[in-house]
Amino acid sequence: MSPPEHGGLRAGDVLTRRYLLLEPIAWGGMSVIWRAFDQSLQRMVAVKLLDGEIGADRGGRELIRREARATARLIHPDTIEVYDYGEAVTSHGRLAAYVVMRLLEGRPLSDRISEGPLPWAEAALIAARLATVLAAAHERGIVHRDVTAENVLLTAAGAKLLDFGIAAFIGEDGDDHACDYGTPPYLAPERLTGVTADPASDVYALGVLLFEMLTGGTPYPERTWEEIENVRRVGPPPAVCAPGLPPAVAALCRSCLSQAPEARPKAQDVADGLTAALAGVPGTTGPLLMRWTVTAVAVLVLGALTWNQFAAGPDQRPGFSAAQGQRAGPATPSAAASGRPPVTVSGTAPPDASGTAPATVPGATLGTAPATAPSTAPGRTGRPSPRATTGSGHDLPDSRTVRTENALPSPPLVETVRSSTPSLSQSVRRFNALLAEGETAGGIRPDVALDLRQVLAGSVCCSHDLTPIRGKIADRHREGSLSDEFREALESQLRLVAVALAG
């Protein structure tokens, strides 16, 4: 059994008989975020739980409730989606307040800044996206109050603003202990006086963040409230110096840092100004965005594959027991009695870059395979989405072709089309297709496979470092969730991903 984690919870605990906690992935001042599996909707999610003695902390529970409501009220592609909120008594007799959110894989902006200043165009692009989120929040009467580099995640779809944990509504009275909330270098001067929540404080924090991205440090390096207050009284904000920085962007950044709230621009004005400065700048719509979006295509295409597997329901997936959430035993001879031919998983992994012989993909004989049906994955409107196509009526190209049992007797479930130089998106698709084979064969649990997909997406899109996914595979093999053969097949495919990344 896993040792107790933060808040008395541990990996394997289930909230409200629905959310299976897998591992803690982030910690805040008052909460811990878990990677979890939604057993009802069969998807990976992030669950934010109030940390510590949560049974007695009414104030903390109220903050989480307010965060859920504020985030749900704000619908914007560059912020996080909230799925659920609740309070539950855990198996250890503790009252847990939690909010369930979309699980995003990416890299904190603070990690990126720690490597040095960003090119001005990249910094301006990130700040422009954040400004549009803040403008949308302000339009709905919400003030974030904690815009920091730690609360921005660089994902495959771009920069996302996270953590509305201390958000307030415009005009709401400041907390009696406002100095206990927020991060000192990003806190607007008026926040120290306990004024009502005002959008101008978010604009100030955005100016600090833009300054930090451009220079590698905050405008005021002091870290205590007293030090920052004293240095602010000396004069205007410091100059912004960065290679090639347009004067208009430097001036906009300094105006965001104005001492007087009324002297700062609106968030939408900041977004418009940065967008205008980026117009026609090489890299702002090409390679710069490709680092964030190259994986999005593969994730989108393979998301449909995942949905097709889950659409039939857990009890219809071979080798998976919905009641126990565990892999069932091997197929019994009764399957053959149905009169339908068994489906054999076979094929070989693509050759690696060195031209060596491909590794054999582990096979398993199953009872039957359901006929392939059109995707019914819900889109943003909640209606079924059509199968993804190129726009010309043809299916998107894939390195594998799926056949149903209605074809020839005992067909291979997946055919591998070999390619000596697969692209990055092709390599990612092949890795995920290999996971899909394992799920179908009962060799890997759906939640483990989905976790590996998402970790790979985060590694490819942001850090270009495959260490996290390799570590995950090693951990799952060590705990017995992956066989030796399946681990070798996954690692062989990862080598192709690494070659594509290097190229």
C-alpha cells in the first residue's frame, strides 16, 4: 500500500467512488494537485485538493469553491476548464474539498525563464495571449490576483493561465490579510493598502511577467513586502532592455508597471498593442508556434482513437474489468464458440534510425473485436464530431490501418507501414497506436496508456526532453504494469521519436 501523501490521501484512494488518485503532480500554499483517472468518463483529469487538515479549514474550502466557480464562469481557450467541484469524506475519515479540472501537460513558464530571457517576440506572444485571458475575465467581473510565472503553463496549444484560487470579483473588499496572498514581486502597490479588487492589479502583474520574460528577472528583485514598498517609492519603473525590443513594447511594459492604477492600460489594450508589435515579425506564426502545436495534431487524431475505444463502454473492451478497474484474465475458449473468428494482434515495430531489424510487437489472441464505428466523440458543442479528415474527404494519413472482423478471417488488427524517416507527428502517432494495441490486447490498463500518451505530448511539445516518458515506462514496468516485450517495443518507438526531435 502506498504511504500517506499530502492531506492524508494516498495513491489509489478514490473520491466519491469516481476519481482514482494516481500521483501528486504539483503543490501550492494551501493545496495539492493530483493526476487522477475519472472512472465514470474514462479520462485523465487533474484533481486539486485542499492540503493539510482539510476537515477543519472552512476558509480553505471556501477558496477552492470560489476558484471552481470563477474558473467555470470564464470560458476561454487559454485558461483551464473546470469539470466538477465537491466535498467528500475520504476512506480515512477526512473531509476533502476538491475541484476537478482538465489535465494539461506542459512546462511552467518559470522553468523556461530560469534558462534565461526569452526572445522578445516569444515573450510578447505569450503576454498577448495572457492579456486576452485577463480581458475576458475582467469583462465577466473576475480579477485573477495571482498572475505569476508559476501560474502559466506552456502547453501544446500555447500558454495557459492557471490557478484562480484567490480570484475575486471586481469591487469586492480586499481580504484583511491580503499580504498573505499572492507573490510579492507581482503584487500591485495598491494591493498592500487593502483596496477593493480591481483589474488594474492584474495588468500590473502582467507587466512584471513581461519584464521578467524579457530580462530574466522581475523589475524589483526584492522579495519581502517592506523591501518592495521602499524601492517602489524611489522613482519610475526600471528600463526594459532586451535585444531587438521595439520601443513600443518597452513603453507598453513600463506603462503596465505604473504606480497609479488609473495610469495603466486595460488588459485588452495590452493584447492589442502586443499583437500590433508582432505583426509581420518572422517566427511569430511559424517555428515559434510550431514548438507548441506540432504535437496538437497527433493528440487530436489519437484522441479520436481513444474515444472510439471507450465509446463502447468499459465492459465491452477486451481484457478489462469495469467492476474492478483491473485487467481481466486471458480470453476463454467460449469466445470461439460464438462462431466469430479470433482476432490476432500482430505486426512489427518500425525500424529505428540505424536501420537495424525492427523489434517484434508482442501479440495476443483475443476473443472478438468490435466492428469499427464512426467517432462519436463530443465536440465543444456537445454534439458528435465527424471523423477527422484532411478537408478533401480523405482520412488523415496514418502509419497503421485498422481492419474489422468483417474483413478476411483472422486479419491482423494493425498493419504497420514502414518508413525509414518518419516525421515527428508520425512517430508520436505510432507510439500511441502501439499503446492502443496494448489496450486492446489487455496488456496495459487504459488509464496507464492514457497517462503515457499525455506525458509524451508534454515532453514533445514543450521541453523536447523524453526523460519523463522514459521514467514513466520504467516505473510501470517495475511495478508489473508492462511486460518486458511491451516495454522494449515502446522504448524502440521512443527512439524514433527522439530521432525526429533531433532532426
